[in-house]
Amino acid sequence: MLIATLGAIDANSYVNQAEADLYFADRMHSSAWDALATSDKDKLLITSSRMLDWYIKWKGIKASVEQSMLWPRVGAIRPDGTEIEDDALPPEVKIATYEQALMNIAADKMSDNPLAGISQLKAGPLMIKAASGDPTQSTNSDPISNNIYQIVSDLYSQGGVSVVRLLRA
């Protein structure tokens, strides 16, 4: 069951189906969403919301330790210096959830590619050629697309490396 109550201890989605339907009503190339059963739409929104939390390192900290999702947050500051209210969900997170759901219709972004690590496969006589690269790397290619990262670019930290300018006195 989809629960989109912001900050709730049992929430599992950032958006509800009615909000998603409104978003997709105005979006081109969203007929795949319209064709889905209600239960599948709920599953997609839940999975997409969870994926955003799993793969994106959001700025700030959770507003409450009891909340199940990572938003709302305290201390999330946009690059222009404005702070996102600690009881609000930025519209970018909602849009990212919708767009991730649409991507998840096209392909299971949570599954591994069974042909990852193979550059050539021939049936007879059997020949398998390994792909170059690190075989220990995940076979899941980009569960979150660059487009999604662009949508939420003001809301996440891009790693733990910081650049500090030093001046001599």
C-alpha cells in the first residue's frame, strides 16, 4: 500500500498516484504510465522513491529519526543560500520520482544485466569473450540517470571531497 505522508514513520513514497497522474497528463511520451494498472503505478512510485533515497546522498539530515524516508530534511541549503524548510518536500524530488518511475517502466533498473561482462557471445561452436574492465563492478547500469541527477542537482552532495582555497597572510 502506497503511503505518501511526508515525514511519516510508515511512508514509502514521495508522491501519490493522483499527483503522478496529474504530472503525466501534461507530459509527452507518457502513454506507458497511462496504460498501467493502479497497483503497478503504486509499486513504481514506491520503488522510484526508494531508489532516490538509496542512490542519492541528499544534503542536510533527516528532520526526524522516526521518519521512514529521507525527506523532509533539516539543513538542506540550495547553492543560492536559501534553506529548504524542514517540513517541506522540494518539487524537484517529486519530479525526479515521476521521471524515475517512467524510466522504471521501460527497464528494471534494479536488476543486473545477465550479459554484463561479456563482449561477444556466439552459439555454435560456442564462444564467449569477456569484456574488458573490472569484473567486480556492478552490472546494473545507471539505476539513476543523469537526467534525474540534473533535476535534483541543487539538493544532493556530490561526494566527500571539498576544495578549500588557502591564502597566505
